[in-house]
Amino acid sequence: MDFTTRETVHNFLAQEALLLDERRFDEWFALLDDEIVYEVPLRISSLHYKDEFPGNAYRILDTKAHIKVRIDRMASGQAWAEVPPSRTLRVIGSVMIEPTEQADVVNVHSATIMYRQRGHDEQGDIIPYRRVDTLKITDQGARLLKRKAVLTEAVLRTPNLGVFL
């Protein structure tokens, strides 16, 4: 993996985290490819890791159009899961970049810990997850083609997933 690609990927991850933490959703939306698939598979408790993900069961399975609806709804003030809005901080690490058969596309594995707090006195939530992102490297930077966010917890301790992972 060449230095330029690594730098582009790391800059993308840092920029994306900042945009989402600052609730600059329209700017984040501009980083998404038109064909994006954004998925958060359902995870269940099981004795064997391979059995923890029932096929075709998702907490979230969105296209770009679905994501736009979510962003517009948050801007409308009618997204009750985000009233008051979440304050978040994402820490991204364990980044591994893998080439694909396409020279301008890479798969990026990362671990994320998101701290989320709402209201004034409520204790915040810690939401850990692993991501597998597929990024297209362009002259304008990276574009997100696919995201698979795998929550560490089978039972959510946060009241909802009204935030983007």
C-alpha cells in the first residue's frame, strides 16, 4: 500500500469522525458514493462467533436515499430519538487497509469507540463497534462505497441508534 493511499484513508477517517461529531451531516453526505450500502447487522449472543449474525437481519440497512431522509429528518426537529441532539466523540483505531481487485478501491478495517451524551445530566453511552469500509480513492479524496458496522454488544445499552456509526 503506497503512502498516498494510506494518507488519503487516514484523512478520510479523521475528517468523517469530525464531521459527524460536529453534526455537519450535509458535508458528511457529500463523502458518500451514490451506490453506498450502509449496514449494521443484527448480532445475537451465541456460543460460537460464526453463529452470532443471522443472515439478512439488520438493525440498519440504508442506501444513499435512506441516509438523506435520516439527515433531513434530523434537521426538521421531528427526529424524536435525537431530541435533544446527541453529542458524540468518535475514537478510531486499529486501522488496516487492504487492496481490492480494483486499483482505486480499498477495504478499510477499523475499531471505533463512540461516546454519546444527550441532555444535561444523563450519563453518556459508550458504543464500541468494528467497521469494514469500502472506499473509492478519487482525485478529490476518498468516497464511501460501503460501510458495515458491527456492534460489539448484542444487547444495546444505548436507547437508540439515531446517530451514524
